[in-house]
Amino acid sequence: MMWILLAAGLCLAGLAVLGVAGARVVVAARALNRQIAHVNQQFRVKEDAKG
């Protein structure tokens, strides 16, 4: 019985680690998306200034 509880605990710990890593990936992807949008905005402003 102890082995089953140990395995379940390790499984939950592994899922928690994956959840944290997944959340960090989502946050980084959103930050990257904001940076790309900002760069695209800068290119549009420069194109408008050229005429």
C-alpha cells in the first residue's frame, strides 16, 4: 500500500512541476507576443513617415 501512495505522490509532484513549467511558457509567450506587436507597430510608423 505504501508503494501506491508513494507513486501517487510522485505523480502529483511531477504534474505540479509540469504545471509550473507550462505557466512559465505561457507567460513568456505572451511577453514575446507583446514585443513582436511593438516591433510591428514601429515598422508601421516608419513606413508612414516615409510616405
